[in-house]
Amino acid sequence: MLKAQLVEAFQRIYHALPPALQRSFWTVMILTVVVALTEFALAGAVSLLGVVLASPQSIVQHPFMQQLVDWLPVLRPALDAPRLLLALLLCLLCGTTLLKTVMLALLTWRQSRYSQMVSMHLGVRLFQGYMRAPYIWHTGQKISDLITTLNWRANTGVFLFQSLQALSQLLVVTTLLIAICCMAPLAGILVVSITGMAAWGVFRCSRRWVRKYSQQCANAQQTSMKLIHTGLNGIRDILICGQQEKFIDQYAAAEQRYMQGQSVLPVFQPLPSWILEFTGICLLLGTVLLLRWQEATLAHVSATLALLAAVAWRLLPIMNRVVQGLLIMQQQLPTVDPILQKVQEVEALPLPAAEERPCPLRKEIRFEHVGFRYPNTSAEHKSALQDISLRIPKGSMMGLIGPSGAGKSTIVSLLTGLNTPSSGRILVDGQELDDSLRTGWMRGIGYVPQSPFLLNGSLAENIAFSQWGQKIDRQRVEECCHMAAMDFVDDLEDGLDTIIGERGVRLSGGQLQRVSIARALYNRPQLIIFDEATSALDGATEQAIQQTIESLRKHMTVVIIAHRLTTVEKCDWLYWVEKGEIHQEGDGSTLLPLYTKNIV
């Protein structure tokens, strides 16, 4: 169970890393071995000091010490002067402690840095996957879940840091246990069995509860994020419908579940130290009784107790940290698995073509028997589009009319390159709009949606959004404002530098639409699409926008989706879309009377 939950999760993180980070892991592990050796040397120095204090002659007469003096004759005076020997051992102990402290600080820094590097790497990969994922994938996702999963990348760093800490501590434990088993086999077996059983028992009894409350906290976080995202984005509708209290109650309930879990989880972290401290005292008393029963000499009892005390001094805190680390890893599992799964999911999606070819429009756009079916659509439901054939000459103004849900927006998603046809072909000047042309084609499109996205920035930043991160061409911004009939700019306090608020809350609906039109014009598109762009405008403003649209046809191709038939009256050609099919086509004078009669 432990392997399935913790070791497997660690392996999945390791295999998800690039070779450079995998090599860095082994560098950290080499440093871990060095720290383990310094821990062993420190325990040996403490044990040796205890023996010297109890019986100096036992050290002097030991064969190893005699051999050491033969190698280093400078140590011979210390054998004849116990005080000098004691001073040398104290210096050795201080030096070993200093070395251990320096190496441990270096190791902890490298472990922490490595964990944060992995956390950053996974976060960047996940966000990169979000940004490069096909639009059709985004339509099936919940934004709040995507944000929550991305925020959990920090928990992956915590999990990995605790994994490295546990590995290093286990290596130190192994080194110390080998030492004590070699010097006092019976006492060593006693230490290994009792300490190991106590640590395993604490972890085994605690992990089920840790996993339960950690999952509860993770679910509560997801629910809270969903309520926050929905509540803040839909605050206008919530206020109008009077649903504030329901959102508050649901959020408070989710936070209460999170509070309950978080109030219990900290209890499990110090639990190992409480139990292992008691175990250590019992272990020393048991060893005294065992040696007494064996009628051991005072020197042997002193040496063994000194070794046990030195090992217990290091072993019990280390075992405590191991169990604590394993419990923290168990606590992070509910958030580590989703981020690894989401990274795999987004990286399995088809990537944009590496080669970006320009796709200028010189003659016409043509749909040839195009069909489109959304993913996961059941077999009994029809495709969103069926056998769509249409033609859009360059410089023309084409309109799409039809009832809501007829498929007009789906046609636009194919025309912009956001989605790809399930059947049929889209041709630009006879070239099929494939992956190699799609990015270049999209760069030449201006899109004016019915509900535009505006960021919490200045008016100029929103208009120049299509060239994010580049220097704003203010002259071009002013030209676009004039073309979009944005006569309200002069009335704003800071003009183009006015901050319009989150989602443009400081502007009216008509003003938002005109900002969206100006944004679509900023990049000098060869094709501009108006998706219900005049739906929120008053009569006078709509007329001004209509004049702008008519002037644009001299420089670019225009596609209009509209419910207001006055918006498409002057289109060169109209397509009537009904139930995912082209029901009829013709010029405005022929088709609009038929469409109006059908509506009535």
C-alpha cells in the first residue's frame, strides 16, 4: 500500500522530469550519502567520548587504537595522558559536529531548491499545455478546476522535498543501525526491532486518517475555488437574482470542511515524536536489564550504553522526521495525483504545427462539404454541422443568419481555425487549411465576439491586446478608436490610459463592443468577423458602426453573424443556417423576405 501510494507517486514525478532534473536528483543523493557518513562519524565520536570518560584504559588497550598509533606516531603521547586524550576527542567531536552542520545545511538547501525547481517545471509545463491546447479541449473544461490544479503545483514541491528528506534520513538510520549491530549485535537487534516497529506502527495507524482529511481538504479547496470564480464573474446576475446568501452559505460550508480537515492534520505531525520518545526511554532501560542479566562487566555496560545513547540521540529524532515526512507526503497525495494526470493529459493533446506558414487571402475562402461533430456527442444526436458548402470572395461582405443553435457560431469557429472539420475541407485560395497554415491564417483574423473579453488594464492595452507584450502603437490605437466610432474616449478622465476595470465594468455594453471592434482592427486583419457585434448598441451607434463596417470592405473581407436583419441588409451574399445545414442562400433582397416570413 505504501509503495502504491508514495513510492509510485515519487516515481511518476521522477519519470515526468527532463534528463537535466533527473541528473540533479542523483547529485542531491550523493550529497545525502556524505551527510549520512558525517552522522555516523558524529555518533561514533560521542560513543568514543563516553567510553573514555568511563574507562580510558579500554580505549588505550584496544587493538585498533594501537594500530592507529603505529600509523600516526604523533598520537602516542595521548595514550599516556588521559586528559590529553579527552581533549583530542572533544576536538574531534566539535569538528565532526561542525562538518555535519555545514553539510546538513547544504543538503537541506539543495533539497529545497531542487523541489522548487521541479514544482516550477511542472507548473510551467502545465500552463504551457493550457495555452497550447486546442480550443475544443478548453470548451470541455472548468476554469476553476484548471486554476486549482495549477495552484497545486506548490504541493508537488512539498511532496518531493519531504521525499528527499525521508530518503536522506533513512540512509542515516541505516548507517547508524549497521554501526550499532556491528559493535553490539544483541542490543542492535533490539534497537532495530523496537524502533522500527514503533515507527511503522505510528505511520500505519495515522496514514488512513491523514489521507481521509487531506482528500477532504482538497475537495473543499476545489469547491471554494469554483464558488469564488462563479461568484466574482457572475456578481451582476447574482445581485439581480438575490443569490448572495446561497453563495455565501455554500462557500462557508466548503471552508468549514477545509477547516475541519486542517485542524486535525497538524496533530499527526508531532505524534511520532511523542511515541518515539517514550520508546527511546524504554529501549535504554531494557538494554540495562538485558546487560545486567548477561552479567556484563561495568566497562562493557558503560560502552554499550554510551553507544546506545549516542545512537538514540540521533536515531529517535531521525525516525521521528521520517515518519513525519511520510505523513506529510500522504497529506499531499490528493493534490499531487491531479497535477500529474493533468500534465499527462495536456501533453497528449495535438500540438500546433512547428512550422508557421503565412496564409494570405488573395481570391476566396471555400467550405467544401464540411461537417463538424463535438467530442463525446452521443450517437443518437446529429452532428453540429452537416455538409456545409459556402464561398467567401476576397473583399466581399458575407452574412450568416438563422435561429439560435443553428450552427452559425460553429461555422465561425471553423472559419477562424479554432476548430478543425470532422469531414470535408476548408480552402484558402485553393490550399487546404491544414495545421501548417492554420497559425498563419489566424494571425490575419480580427474577431468581434458578442461578449468580449477585456482585461483589467488601460483602454490602450485592451485595444492592442493582439500584440501582447510589445510596445503599443498609440497612433494605430487612435485610428482604431476612430474607425470603431469610440466617441466616448475624450470623456474619460485619462483618455486611452483610463483603467477600465475587471471585464470592463466601468464601460457600458455598447462601449465594450466598440472597444472589441477597435481591438479586432488593431492588427490590420485581412478577414474580420462580427459575431453579434452590434447587438448591444443603440440605433445611432449601430448606424455609425455599420458605416465603419461598410468602409472596411474596401480593405478586408467581412463576415457578419446577426439576429438584427438590418445589420446584414447590405451584405453581398447571405447564408441561412438551419439545424446545422445551409437551408438557403442568396442576396439580401431575395433571402431576407423569405427569412422574415419564416420567423413570423
